[in-house]
Amino acid sequence: MSSTRNPIIEMKGIEKHFGSVIALAGVSLKVYPGECHCLLGDNGAGKSTFIKTMSGVHKPTKGEIHFDGKPLSFERPRDAIAAGISTVYQDLAMIPLMSVSRNFFMGNEPLRRVGPLKLFDHEYANKVTLEEMGKMGISLRGPDQAVGTLSGGERQTVAIARAVHFGAKVLILDEPTSALGVRQTANVLATIDKVRKQGIAVVFITHNVRHAMAVGDQFTVLNRGKTLGTAKRGEITPEELQDLMAGGQELVALEGSLGGTV
């Protein structure tokens, strides 16, 4: 499917050095519109450094970033956001005691003029928040409820819906299911599927093979800053993907010593 289209974003031979430490050693990745590309790896594999490079937090030491077929260089995260690359980090950048609609429009506040003053347009914000959350399958008691009263999965959906509403073409999700229960995880995975069907490219960072397999179209595994391989759905089994993540023969040997319980 991907071979007949152009990637929305392509990372070519990305290296990132922090002094003498090589965090990324020539990582390449292609992400296509309407697909979910899962980036997998254990802690220390280089996933966080890679997405921070993709989203403008870090400048690559070497390598190129192409967006919609054109080379791009980001000086700051705002440049990536302006280009259409939005990142939802694990902390979600929300204020728990503020309303859902206030959090939804944080940094992009709609204003209305009242005499000489410009005030937050609650009516417009509430209307849009309800509509956008409804599109993602989340029914709110009311947009004025504190975002801290929502479940972890619902807060993830607020952050995703916010990014989509404000023009994301590439949505980077940093371990969105890592701290969630089964039901909340299912809701987030369903949201990822809805976003993908809107034609948005999703980069799903995770260490959970089952979650990746549920929504992924392509899978890339990182290990110690290097790409171990990329496979399309149907080209790799969950067991093969888990084995690749764990270092192949190391996991086989461990399973043998533990009686096949890994």
C-alpha cells in the first residue's frame, strides 16, 4: 500500500550525538498519510531522542528530515507544529483543575470582544470541544468539567483531539497506553484508528507489542540507537516482533533457562 504513495515525513540517516554519547546512529523512517507507524524498543533504545528530533526539540547531528517531499530543518518545536507535526507526550501538558474546554484551547484561546476587553469565548470553546470529543467517541458530562475528573484514556483523547483540531498532519504519540488499564487502553487504540482513518499519519511509540499490533500498519524496532528493521502488517508475527525487540537470541536463551515462561 505505501509503495504507491509518497511519505508525509521521512527521516533519513538521523544521528544525534550528546558529546561523546551517540543516542541515534543513522536511523531512517518513512511515515505515510492514513497509516499508523509503530516505533518500538525497550528503555534506552533511542525512541524518545528520535521523536524529539522529529518534533523539533533536538536538531539532528547528521541526517535529513523531509516533510511532504521537501527538506525541513526545525529550530524549535513550534516550527514542527507550524508544519503540521504534533506530539502528545505522556504528561499531556494539561492543568487538572481547569475545564476540558480550557485545556483543549490552551495556547490557542478563542477571544471575543466585550467593550474594550477581549475575553475567553466560553460558548465557542465549549461547542467545539463537545463536537471534537464526540468525533472521537467520548461523551462529556459537560465541557466545563475539570479535565482532572476524566480517566487517563479520556485525557489522552482530549490531547489527541486537540492536536487534530489544530491541524496535525503527523501525530506523534509517546507511550499513550503505558499507564492505562485494559478498557482505557482500548479507548485510546480506538481513537488512534479514528485519526488514521481521517488521513492523518500516526507515529505510535510503545514498548507493548500487543498494542502495536492492534493498530499498526508498519513497525520499526530500535535498539541502542539503531534500526533493527521495519516490517509491514502481515510480514511479521507478534512473537517475531517481541523477539526482535528483546534482542533475538538473548530472549531465546532466557526462555530456556526459565522453562519457556518469558
